[in-house]
Amino acid sequence: MIMTKATKILYVGNNLSKYGNTPGTVETLGVLFEKENIEVIYAGHSLNKIKRLFEMCFSVIKNRNKIKYVLIDTYSTSAFWFAFSVGMISRILDIKYIPILHGGNLPERLKNSKYCSDLLFKNSFENVAVSGYLNYHFQKNGYKSIIIPNNIEIENYQFKKRNKISPNILWVRSFHADYNPNLAIDVLEIVAKKYPDAKLCMVGPDKDGSMEVFKNYAKKKSLMGNIKITGRLSKKDWHQLSEQYDIFINTTNYDNTPVSVLEAMALGLPVVTTSVGGIPFLLDHGKDALLVDKNNKEQMAQAIITLLENQDLADNITENALNKVSDFDWEVVKHKWINLLS
């Protein structure tokens, strides 16, 4: 179902992949909107935060007579104030705005910035939660919200059945303290005691200096020989690289509905992840993934060893994961967006 009449929207988010950052939702979702006859104006291209905030706000003013909606990627840390500023300008100009809720720590923001949260979220046209976790917390705090999950295009993923799980571990995320990349080293150290040939591949750009910290920590542990660091890769490249690995780990301390985890599921990689934020709302432990406590190296390492020693469990997890991730296919999700924006 494609919109028969073009709707024009302003989409505000971190559009920073040209600087080496992982593409933001604004870049991936915006392209999909365009395929559905939704005309998209983008804002958020400046690397400097102050310039980016000014660009976002000015774009609302500049395009106020052209657009039907303002979509705002909304996070829980300092970027919350970007969303707040854009939302308040939209409200003043009587433009319908829709915060798209991404930040895994947004429930804390609702508590710590209640007055501003009320202004932003109670005056929006709709609040779109990308996970059941955020939808639950928003409705619990008295805010309207609907669930439209993060999506992937299933047809672009080649599911690989791994007939023999090996200790080749893949991690895909930006290097940032919130994502706890050093936990991957601690986990590798434990797994390597039983499987000396264990390998770890880290895919993603550096966000806050965590990559250098990671390298120094790995050297201290004498594990650099077991580790490959690629930096940022395109989706096509890391999907191709994933064929060399058999287990996907997600070490984050905060999360919502991580697209990289959905992608790993679509690629046939059994997932071992921390059970934080929206993860328990997304995955079922022992059915389509293995969930462990935050920052618990022993639990994560043991989960990996369990997969290595139980091929049937790994097979069941990957088959169930593929069935689940099919619900996140764009061909399914797009109808919810079209209904909202029509």
C-alpha cells in the first residue's frame, strides 16, 4: 500500500553518516518513506551540536507552510533537548509533530525532566515507541503512545544455517561507554580458556574514545591476537563478514530495540545479549536468544559455551529468531506508518 497522494514531512534526526558515524534512523527510515510516496525534508546534517540544533529548529520555521508533520528522533541523553526544542517550535507554529522514541533510558528522562516531558509528549500528535518497553513506560506515565518497531528489509538478508557452531564471536555497535565494549574482552578471555582458538570481531565506529580504551584493555589482557577491529563497515560489508562468525553478542548497558540484533537474527546468528531496557520485551530467553545480566562476564561467557556445546539449542534459537524478526520486515511495518501519516 503506497500513499496515493504525496504527504510532505520534515524528518529531524542525526544525519551524520558522511562523517563516519553509523547511519541514523533518519537516514534509513527516511529512504523507505520516500518509496511510499512520502516526500521527506531532512534536518540534522551538522556535526557540531550547536549548529545541528540551529539547523533543526530553523528547518521547522523555514518549511512550516510546506509540511504536514515533523518527525523527531528522540533520545534520552543530551539529544533529548534537541527533540524538546524542535517540538516546542512545532507547537508554537501549530505543526503536528511526532517524537519517535528510541532512547533506552527515556523512562529515567520522564522522571528527571517531568515538566519538559509533559510539554513535549503531551502536546504531540502522537508518540511512536519503537519497542513495547518504551510503550509500556510512556503509557504508565500517562502519555499516549503507539508501537511502530524498528524495521529491516528481510529480502536484503541472507540467512545462513550454521551446522557447527564455532567460537567465532561477532559484535556490531558503535564504540561507546554505554555499549560496554570492554565486556566483550572479558567474555573472550573466559571463553578462550576452554576454546583457545576463540576469535572476536568488533565492528563499528568510535563515538567517545572507547575504541582506544578497548585496544589498551585487550593488550593488557594479551588478547589482541584473538581480536579483529574493523571500524565502521557498510551493512553489505558487515553482513558478508558475518558469514565467518557463528555467535553474535550484544554487551550494552542501555538498549531499546537494537537494529544490529534484528539483523543478526535475520542472518542466522544466535544472539547472546544483556537483558537491559527493551531487550526482555523483544527477546525470549532460551527461545530466540540467550539473555544475561548487565555487565556479567561469567553469564555471557557461559551462554556462549552453552551454544558451543549444544548445537540443537543453537539451531532452535536461530530458527525461532528468524520467525520473530519477520514481524519487523518493512513490508509489515510500513502499513502502521502509512496509517499514521495519511
